[in-house]
Amino acid sequence: MYARAPARLAPGCPGPFRAPGVPTASIRSAVEQGRKPSVVSNLAMQVAGTPTFLSTAEQQGVSPELLSPYFALMRRRLAEGIGDEGLTGVIDLLVR
């Protein structure tokens, strides 16, 4: 069941999570196979950039309501000591 969970989640992802250039199919495949894709911007770096992202959203008049829970998951995963992986590790927190 766990291996199929990302496959069930991915088709329902709204547009922003299926942005151009984001290889969702290959990420989903990697997670299903228990491996993590190569990382360009690791989780620790992305968590460190969260305040800038939220500040920019505020300056642009964009509500962080949808982003804040995601950032909380990122911080939670980082607190587990897994800062060198990419965002796919956050999926592990969503699958029950």
C-alpha cells in the first residue's frame, strides 16, 4: 500500500505542484521504488529560504495559507535530521 500512495496522490495535485519543468512522473516513480531522486536544492537550503519566500509572498499580496502547512512539513522533516535530501522526503510524512 505504501508504495502506491504517491501514485494515488500525484494525479490529484493542483496545477502549482505540477509546474513546468517539474518531473512529477519520475519523482513519483523514484518514491514508489524507495529511492530518492538526485537533489539540486536540498531540504535544509529550502527551509532556510522559507522566510524570504513568505516575505516575497506578503509583498506581492499573496496569502501563505496554502504554503504554510507545506513549509511546516519541510521543517518537520529537517528536524528529523534529513536535511540533505530533496522535497520528496516530505511525501514520506504525508503517507500513512
